[in-house]
Amino acid sequence: MTTFALRSALTRRAALALAASFALAGCVSTPPAATGDIHVMTSGGFTAAYNELRPGFERSTGRSVKTAYGASMGNASDSIPSRLGRNEPADVVILARPALDALVAQGKVVAGSQVDLVRSSIGFAVRKGAPKPDIGTVDALKRTLLAAPSIAYSASASGTYYETELLKTLGIEDQVKPKSKRILSERVGTVVARGDAALGLQQVSELLPIEGIDYIGPLPAEVQRVTVFSAGVAMASKQPEAARQLIRYLNAPAAAPTIAKTGLEPMSAR
């Protein structure tokens, strides 16, 4: 082959290779650049796990996540239903599953976007250093509630169960409810740590992070109420795909160890 023919062949091969590379590039989808904040509303039950997981999501995606905190239910000004009612920005909402489904029915959350993240149990705490009463059996729990001078409970899922079902089931509603205080817009553990209540009841994951209290243990199995906390995409989300990406991250098996150490049972591990 002459020098001219060799150069021509090499040129043709180079051109073909370049054309092929352009075609391949057109077939590979490059993720769009991360733009805009993702807005999350989360209730207390998942807060400790969420706060530990969020930075990893931000590092891996380059997206900034802005967070608002509030109860799953109720009409407190900072509850999630109240925030959505004021049209505060939201892409992802994380709250008790019944409350999430209610928001779907109200047109506030996209139907079918719900993803169950964790199972959460209810427990008790006392002020740090105070004697720990016995709640290991149903009878012991009844004696402890009757003897407690004051009891604090949340305005969300665990508190609703306590005031509407648990005390009735135990047959002590008339004696115990008058000395029980429903806590709005504050962690029950914080109230107990201040000494404003002798005994506090809330989701275990909401009690464990609070300084100044001693966690006693969960409700007995016979009267325990497990709440599923779930995530969904807000109907008003401006970034629904980014919202779904965050939900997948929170529900991934890799997130399970972080979730478990906060006192929750990750659904991805079931």
C-alpha cells in the first residue's frame, strides 16, 4: 500500500471511530445538573434517622435539602398538615402512614407515591437520674401510670393512641387522663428533662436523642402500638423526580443500619 493510500485508510478509520463515539454519546443519558433545593417536611418519628442520612444524600447528589419539622397530625401551627395548608414549599413529606394517606385523599400528596420507610414503637422515659418505674407487664404499666404524679404525651400518633385507646384498654382513663398533658410543638423528652412531667410517652426514636432523660423501655407487647412512617411526593412539588430520588435513598438497604440505631425498624430490611 502506498503512503498516500495508507494515510487515506487511517483517516477513514479515524473518521468512522469519531462518528461512532458521537453516536454512543447520544445513547448514554447524562444526569442533568443538580438544580434547586429539595424541600422536606418530616415528623418526629423519623427525624433522628433522617438527620443522619440527609448529609450523605447531599454529598452524593450535589443537591441541597431544606427541612421543616412538625407533627404528623393535629392543628398545631407547625404540624405537617398545617404547613401544607399554608402552601409552604414541599417536595417530600415523611409522616405516619395513616396521616400520609389522609393527605393523599385531600390532594396534598401524589397518589401512589407513598413508600413505607420504618416501623416505630412507643416507649417511656423519666428525668435523668430519677427512679425507673416498672412497665414490663400490663399490670406493672397500670400501677406506674396510676402512681405517676404527671404524664406527658405527644400531639401526634403515639399521643393519639394514648389518649383515645390505651387508657381505656387499661381501664384507668378517669384516674390518669386528668394528670396527663398533651405536648404541642415540642418533644415530650424535653418536657420530662425540664422536670415539667414525671413520666413521658412518645415514639422510642423521639425519646432516645433527648439529653437529660433516661429511657425506660417500650410498652408491653400486649398494648404496644407500632406506627409505620412513610414518605410521599407532595402534589405541589416542583421537583418530583428529585423527591423520588431522595425517597429511594432513605429506603435503600444501605440506610438500614443508620435507621436501626435510632430505635426504628427499617422496612427495607424486612
